[in-house]
Amino acid sequence: MDLAQKIESRSAVCGVIGLGYVGLPLLTRLARVGYTAVGIDVDEQRVAELRAGRSYVGDVTDAEISTPLAAGKLRATTDFAAVAELDTVNICVPTPLGKSRQPDLSYVSAALEAVAQHLHRDQLVILESTTYPGTTEEVAAPALECSGLKGGEDFFLAFSPERIDPGNKSFPLERIPKVVGGLTPRCTELAAAFYRQLLPQVVPVSSARTAEMVKLLENTFRIVNIGLINELALLSDRLQVSIWEVVDAAATKPFGFMPFYPGPGLGGHCIPVDPFYLSWKVRENGQEARFIELAGDINRRMPLHVRERVTEALNDQRKSLNGARVLILGVTYKKDVADTRESAALDLIYLLQERSAEVVFHDPFVEVLRLDGEERRGVELSAEELRRADCVVIVADHSAYDYAWIVAEAQAVVDTRNATRAVVAPARKVWKL
């Protein structure tokens, strides 16, 4: 039986390397549709959790792991030798930025090297980690061809960008269209056939390079528009206009406008990172990605603006930021998720501490936060804690928070998300962007 037949009959053994917020939902989806799914991760704790039938990703339930685990359709390992038995391999490892904002492909390279050691004929390898256009051809193919096998002939290679939105219940993995582009037309064909077994809509494109660019366009669109609305928020503040009211009114236009909202800064696994992969690649080719760099600069300045608002709120009470107790509500990068990667709250905490403020935090999803190399435990959210704080700053607008109660108990509130829009508050008690 050839690879296409194995994929169509769902008799293929499918592997996922990297079992985080992208890889784990994919692994469980593979098992749910009938494939034997093998998860590979270098994190022994993750593998132990999966073997015990427990999920550590908010979008995946324990049952989605324990049920296929008990049926023998799902297993997890730290041993890359398992690649030898796989028919398909999806690589879902992180692609962060280096200290100089250059692409860090070390995780991808390590995964490719491990796969190459066990690569065999008629195997399909799909890279899902976000990266710059050309990575599949220039990095992945040569790394895998060190095995002596030829891409597009002996094995098949494609790129398909992950589009997971953590915490978004309206669009789980199986409802998100999948873009895919291969090293060769046959690679695209096989990768598309694979994803059609998992998802209702697959969008083949002409090449891996095109598929890589698609993801960067999606997130560049977002970073530029977020940068625009953040700049307008700063301008509106000077003009004594509510940017929140402006956006809501503009959003009533039924065409030609898409609402974006300001915030305390960018956070998460994609938007603060992915566009700069494109910016770096463009610079390599002698061009300049001016929109990306400008948007990045504006967005990186937003935590400074929030600190200014905290200072203003304290000054209004005839208090100084120096020595003030500031309570941060929500340290994750967005509402209702447990992810603190690149969270604006982290930058804000450092900036407040830089001015000698005493900073504490509460987050229903985060008990312990690592700051300055040390673990810091959150405080219990109580009326006493709210009253004790000189200023409360809403950074992640979690649904679990009772904002009317928070405003009633707090001395001053800086609301970076317009979470208190429905709360009637005394004058000059709530400060917004």
C-alpha cells in the first residue's frame, strides 16, 4: 500500500513533533479521526502528563487524550527513533526571535536533524512552525536530504502554517481552513490529501514559499492594524476623545472597516514575533519592511504609556508611583488563556518596578510568574487586596473578573482593555488608554 492509500484509508501512522498549543490539538485530532497518532517531545514532563491521560493545553480536554490512549490510538515519547515507524511527520516546534530580533530556527533545525536520522522512503514531512519564506526549501530540504534521500522523489516535504487561536472556542482546529504548499506538486498533493482527512477545507497553494508567506501576511496585517489603533489611542488621549467610542461608532459602517482595539502592548506566540521573520528576510534582500518596523515600535511603547496612565491616576490622588502598591489584574497575553508568552504585563511590571513601585499580581490562570529569574506568586483577589492597592491595572480582561466589584473596591483603576465599559464609576476613578 503506497502513502496516498495509507492516508486515505487512515491506516497511516502519524507523528507530531512538538506537543505544545499547536502540536497537541493536532495529535488528538489525528487520533479522533482514526489514525494511530504518535507524539514526540523533548519535554519529559509533557510526555509523562500525556501518558497519564492529562492535558496541559487549555484547548484539549483530558478525555481527548485518555480515550484514544486507552484504545491504543495515541501514545507519547521522548525517543525520536519512533520517527522510523511513521508515515507522516508534522513538525510543530517554536520559532522565537533572537536577542537581535533575528529568526531563531534552532528548534526547527534540531527537529529536522532528528527526523533525518530516521527518515525513510515514502515518508511525508510537514513543517507547521511559522517561519520566513524560503525556509522549507533552503533549510528543511537540505537538512532532511542529509539522509541520502531526495525531497520530492524519495520523501515528501511541505509547509502548512499553524493557525491556532488559543482559547477561541468558536474556531477549534477542525474549523480552521488549512493552507498547504509543497516542495513539489506531488508533495502538495499528498499533504493536501492528508489534511483533508482532518479538516473540512484545505487550500493548496503553488509552493511552500507561498504558504510560508501566507502566515506572515496574516500576522503582519494584524500587527500593522494594532499599531495603527494604538497610535490613534495615543493621539485621541491628547485630543480628549475616547478611542473606544470612536472605534465602536466606526464599526457600525457595514463595509470598508474592520475594528481593531488598543491595548497595553503585544503579546502571545505569533503577532509580536512572526512579522519580524518577514522583516529580517526582506532586509537580507536589500529592502526595508517599514510598516512592520513602525508598528512594532509603536506597540512596544504601549507599556510605557500604561505606566504614564498609572502615574496620572496616582498623581490625581496626590500619590507618587515611587512606593505605591500596584495590583496587576491578568498577566497572560490575552483574556481567558493561561499563556504568558510575550505578555505586555511582564514589560509593565518591569517598568513599574523601575520607578520603585511595589507590584503584585492576580490572574485566575497563573499562580506563579517567573520574573528576574525568580518565581513570584500571585495574591488572592479580595476586597482587602483591592483596597490595599494604590492603583489597580487591568491588563488581561478575563471573563472571571467582576469588574463592577473591582471598581467599587479599588482606589483607582487603569483599564487597558475597556473591561469596565458597563460599570458606572465616580469621576476620575477609572483611567483608560
